[in-house]
Amino acid sequence: YMALAAAQSGMLAAFRKADFDNAEQMLEHVARFAKDWRGLDVLIALYRERIAEMRANPPPADWDGSIEAESK
């Protein structure tokens, strides 16, 4: 559990800093745990999509790391 928590925390920190390369690397560490944690595959897919979107449409320099929900 501790390794998963560290990888997820690192991924989120990198994502919020707009360091999408490191966020993607850390996400791959998180993905190693997907078979053992129910629902983790959904989170991984969500962040893969968000990272791809942020690369295609980079956030402004003053971005605070938050994402506006576009659906429920």
C-alpha cells in the first residue's frame, strides 16, 4: 500500500506542477498496482486522458493544478 500511495502522491504532485513527463512516469508506477486494487484502472485512464489533454492544450503559466469538471 505504501508504494502505491507514494507513486500516486508523486504523480499528483507532478501533474499539479504541470510536469506532465514525470506525471506520466509516475502514473506508470501506479499502473503496476492496477490488478491488485479495484477501480484503480479507472483512475489511471482518467489521468492518462488528462495528461494527453494538457499536452495538447497546455495550461496557462499561473495554473494552480485544478481541473474543471465537464461532466458528472
